[in-house]
Amino acid sequence: MTEQKSIDIHGERIAYYDEGQGEVILLVHGMAGSSQSWRELLPKLAQRYRVIAPDLLGHGQSAKPRTDYSLGAFAVGLRDLLDELGVSSATVVGHSLGGGISMQFLYQHPDYCRRLVLISSGGLGPDVGLILRLLSAPGAELFMPIIAPPPVLRVGDAVKSWLTSRGLRSPRGAEIWSAYSSFADPATRQSFLRTLRSVVDYRGQSVSALNRLKLKSDLPTLAIWGEDDTIIPVDHAYSALEARPDCHLEVMPGVGHFAHVEAPYEVFRLIDEFITATSDSAAHPVLEEH
């Protein structure tokens, strides 16, 4: 990936990558993530498309103000970013929380959305991992500062480097460690909690975007899910298929919550073939489930 860029929108710094040329793909990362989560997929896509991958407000290198972190606010932020970059429409790819934001983006700004790709998306059912439910509870901010203390992070980074130097890599584990490590920063913790509590409570996901999938009936839609996802179960993929029967669904064996990190070549192929198959804007074919 090339050097990250930044832009001020409404007085807040938004960091983003903008690589490649051609039809635009907008990559929307998940909770406690950043544009770095696309590091394996973005360069591959940028060989054929213009790829824009922001750090959402409150995440990564973007500003972390005390503000609204609802799905609607994130959707407006994405629209404003595209406007600033002179982009009128894009294929929107959302992972986890980013999937929920992408469906909200479709609802609020349908003309900006050419296609929708959901990767282990939030917003399709109540189930979510226990840790996220616990962190959404009142008082979580009191113990979060002690769950990622500097000594633990230093040891963890050393172990990660040692394993990597010996060719032992776990893409799924690296992504989880990256999210965990980010909690050492107070501003990131506060932004994370505000974001989490806007969509999750102790019972699970509190916001449903299923009705958003029924909008814009001619919109090509692809759902990609890891069969071993323990954060948002694969059952939610079938909820998406039920809400939108023409949705193209790919369930990936042996893959967890981070398909774009765990199996980037396969995810690239799926997205590339999906865009190619739906490139005729006058008549989008109905794709069958595999």
C-alpha cells in the first residue's frame, strides 16, 4: 500500500488510502479496525480499480472526537469523503460493523451505491460475540484501561515478531491482536465504546439493517462469510439471503471473521468476478447461491 493520505472534513481529520484507477471501490472496515485491515486485499484490487479505504472517524489515524458514532453518522461521513474526492458512485464493500454502515449508506445515499458487498456483516441479526456484549455494558470504561497495559503489549508484540520471523503467521490472530492493542490509547477506547454502544448491548446487536437490503431492488449484492466465524455467525448470511433472494452468497470453509485477511486472494477473486458479472448497468443478472 502507498502512503496514507488525509483530509479535513467538517474540521476533523480523516485518514484514507486512495490507490489505482478506474471504477471505484469503497472499503469500509469493522469496529476497532482501520484501513490497515485491507492491507492484503487493497493492492490486488488497485491493479484493476480505484480503491478508497478510509479510517472511519474514531479509528486508526483519523480524528477521535467526542461525537456521534451511529451508523447514520458514519454513512454521512462516507458520502462527504466521496464528495471531497470527486466520486459520484462506488461499489461499497463493508466488513463487520462496516457492513452495517454500508447498508445504512445504501439507505441514506442510494445513488452513491453501485453494488454492495458484505463480509461477515453486522446488522443482520442479534447474535454477536460474548466479549463485545460484555464491553457494551455500563462500567466497561472503568476496566478497559487495564486490559491492554503497556507491559502486556510489549510481550505480545515480541512474541508476534518471534513467530513471524519463524514463518508462523496467523492472519486472524494478528487482526484480533491489532484491535486489542489499540485499546491502550485512551481516545481510541472512548471512540470504540461510543461506536460499540450505538449498535450492541448486553443482549447482542441492537440495530437491524435487514430492511435496508430490500431497498434498490436492482442493486447487485454479494455476501461473503467465513464458515468458522465466532463473532458474527454464518447464520446471519442466510438471513441476508432470505431478505434478498437475488443476493449472491459465498460461505468460505476454514475461514473466520476476517475473510479479507485470512483468504485475500479468494476474496479478491470473488469481488472481481462479481463486478465483472454485473458491469452491465442496464441489466444486472440474478446470481445463484453457490
